[in-house]
Amino acid sequence: MSRADVFVWIDHRGGTADPIAWEALGVGRRLAADLGGRVRAVVIGMDIANLAQQAICRGADDVLAANDPSLKDFRLEPYAALLTRLINGEAPAVFVTGASSAGLELSAYVAARLDLGLAADCTSIRVENGSLIAERPVLIGNLLSTVTFGDTTPRMISLRRRAFPSADEDPARKGEIIPVSVTLSEDDIATKVESFEPSGGGASLTGAKTVVSGGRGVGGPEGFEPIRALADALGAAVGASRAAVDAGWIPYSHQVGQTGKTVQPDLYIACGISGAIQHLAGMKTARVIVAINQNRDAPIFQHARFGIVGNLFEIVPTIEQEVRKRLTP
Amino acid sequence: MKTVVLVKQVPDTAQLSPTVDGLKLSAPGGLRIVNPWDEHAIEAAIQLKEVHGGSTTALCVGSLEASEALKTALAMGVDEAVRLSDPALDNPDSLTTARILAAAVRKIGAVDLILAGRSSIDANHAATAVQTAALLDLPHVSYIAALNVTPNTRSFTATRLLEQGRETVTCRLPAAISVVKELNEPRYPTFIGIRKAAGAVIPEWSLADLDVDPTSVGDSSTRLIESNLNIPSASKAELEIIEGSPEEAARLLVDRLVDEGVV
């Protein structure tokens, strides 16, 4: 058993990988290469044979696959119990997961059970002289913390969504899929999943490549109509500032910022958003930021690559038409 | 119902400005507030007490200045507040903090539900509440946007706000939960509440009071070491203001976005 192996947990829903899982696997491959170990995917769920095979195609050397009805939905207790047992048995050097809702709590719970160092929501990770060095944003992105690990293994790492490239796929790759048994029986599990209601319409905000957001400047719930229309034209997710959410114009699940979601899209279009520090916390690492605002002095312009000063109700629909014109073959 | 709510004191990010950067704000003497997510946990704990009776205790790991965060919780309406502090603790990490919190929950005894915010706006590990549950061998249910506790069946139903949708779960008590903003609107402290809290003497429990071996919490550096804390370098592109009529501006903007490869 190599002490330099890297475990990567594959986050998924119903056997469909969360894209963050392939970002984690990409990092896992790189770290395993640098450390001279194998990258081993951990796939937990029900009917996960396809997903396990995908993990091989994405570069896992092998897969530890736990397949059981009690593992159908992510639940912290059975997943953490199983992972704790696998880590104890296989002694990897590093454990990597995406910092998804499930990845964050799974890595934290296991780290507590095994008294391990945990670096959550990392945006950079590298091996230097055999040691891991990670960077992670703190104080809502206003500071960058560089961390190294003590002696405990495995080093536990979760990765910020869209901060790392996805592992490439090669259907020709081969690797063993090793079945592993469950740890907890259903009676031992306190939590039961009753139902799941997928978000209606529009792209998922946290994983979106493009986000169109509205703020106080949209003026009311109907003010989000042009925002939604532009998002629809771009295949983008709809975001909002806290001001718009607190005013009741759009549900909280759309809030970007300090007490909402953190997004890292390629393109972020901020419409009628002044750019309070709490909002910037959730989006300022977007690759290209476009600000559309009536007030040329709004702080959002200091963070934008492109700005249009003017009335969003005139500008946003015109951009939408322009986009539809270009994207129509 | 006996509940405990975990509270953290954090730098007040509203104070960030061109002249006050993150390092200055985090330094001793910077303005502090209750972690915004935790306010929703405090509100939930108070509502549970109002509906089901019982009591709620706020816990905070921190030095003397953290008493202010606990006074806010008292002013809002929690029954008790205890500050957990010891000279042996120096900037504890999430797992060390969780160990102390878990010991305090054991000392309080017979706690039905532990509530916390989903993460702190400063350290951003989203770990302490989960790890407290792990150390107490309790289930933990996160990202709660709706909560219905039924004390007579010793269980609760919760809606979790996840990336791809909303999940409804049931869980038995005792348990630990972490909550998101959608759960409630935190109340403002009343005038009487503020006066009562201002005069309150907040008890402090040391490691000895908690029966925690200082060697088990004293050295977070065996796990994770912060070697550097910096203001991130701004690799910011220069702003281009796009002028012209809406049609011209839209055409120019989309041209630029196509050039950048983002449309």
C-alpha cells in the first residue's frame, strides 16, 4: 500500500456526477503524480457502475465503489462512516473533494472523527518539496490564507467550485473497480430523505459559466424580467444582490455574496448592482465582469472589465436581442 | 426543548473600505459583529423556545471581546450565554473550537438540538458545527431553509437548500443543524433586551471547567499551519466604458465578449 495515494470523492446526484467532482479528480491526478502515488476515486451511491467507469475514464487509477440502497442519496452519517473506514483501511496521503455542500460537510465530519487537518474551499494547491501548500480565500475573499499541513494524514482538502480545470476524459483508460461493503445499516441512520425538488428553470447558479444578476436598480420583481430574458439568451443563471432578495423581488436561492452564494463564472453581468463589498465577495473572481449601472461612481465599475453607464431597462433588452441575433445560426 | 446555539464573533466586513483593508479589519481592535449566518441560528433557537418552551444557551469560543457577540444573542432573547476561553487557546482552528464546544454541550447536558450558521464569513471552513456534531456522535443536517421540530416524536423535518434544488429530510433528536438565511428574519433586540444584556455578567468556562485536557486542544499546528495571510493581488483588467446608443453599446459589448471568448 503506497502512502502517497490520493483519494478523490466523486460528488453526484443519482449517479450523475456534479461537475465539481471532475475538477477534484483533475487536482487529485496532479497531486498523485507529484507525490508518486495513485489516484483512487471513491464512489458512494446506488447504481453507480457507470459513474465509477467515468471516474476511470477521467483518470482514476482505480475506484472504491460502494453500491447500496442505503447510499442512494447523500447523507452525512452513512457516507462519513464509510469514508472513515476506507481511510483507516487504505491510508491515503491526501483526500480531495470539491467544496460542494456535500463535500464541505463530509470532509469536515471525517476530519473530526480522525483528528485530521482540513483546508476547505481552496483555490490553489501545489506540492513543494513533498509538502502540500494550499491557498484559500478568507474574510469573504478579502484575504488569501496560505496553509500547510501538520503530520496528520490524510491531508483533507476541499476545492472551490470552478477554480480548477476539469479532468480530461479518455474512454480508452482502464482501471479496476473495487466493490466495498456498507458500514451502517439503515436502522443506524438518523436522517431520512423524504423528497427532492430540483430548482425550476434556469442554470444552477454556483456552477454556472455565465451569470446575469440584478440589484436594487431593477426596481421591483418585474424588473427581473429583462434579466431573466438575457440570462435565457445566454444560457446563464440568474443572480441577485442582497438588496433585491431582502426586498422580496426574487428568492434567496439567487443571492450572490457574503450571506448568499459564491460564484466564479467566466462572465458575470451585474445589472443595477452598486457593488457593495458583501456582493463583490460572491463574484469578484469572475473572469469577465460587465457592469450596467446608471451611476458612473458605483463601486462595481472598479471591478468590471466592461461598463455601460445608463438605464438597464433600455440596455439589457438590447443586449439580449444582440446575443440572440449572433447565436442564431 | 433544550437547545444550544453556536455563535462566532467576526470582523464587521461592512467596515471594509479603501482605507480599511482585510488585514487592518482582522487585527485586534477592529470592529466585530455576530457572524451574519449565526443570527439566523439564534433566531431559530428563540422561535423554538417560544413555540415549544424550554431554554436556549448561546456558546461562543473567544476572548473577552467576544462577550459582545453573546450580549447580542442575549438581547435578542436567548436565556443563557457562556463564553469558552482559556489562556492555553491561541487562535484555535475549527476542530479545536469544535472540541471545546462539544465539551460545553456535554457539560450543559441533555441538549436536544444544536444550531449554528452555515459558515463563518471570516475563516470560511464551514466546519465547526459539523465537527462539533461529529465529536458528539450526533447527526448533522446542513443548509436548512425550513425547520419543523416535533418534540413529542423527538424528531424534526427540514428543507435543505442545495446546489441543484431543495431536499426535505427528517431526522431524530438529539441532532445538530446549520442554517441559511432563508430560514427566518432575525429579530432586532428590544430596548428591554438590550438593557438586560448590557447588565448581564457572562460566565466564562475554562478548559478545566470543561474537563478538557489542554494537551488535546493546545496545538492546532499539528493539523494545519497558516504560513501567510495576504491581501490577494488584484489581477484586475482595466475598465472599458462602452458608450453610444443602447444599440451601439450592445453591439460593441457583445463584440468584446465574443473576443474574450465568454459568449
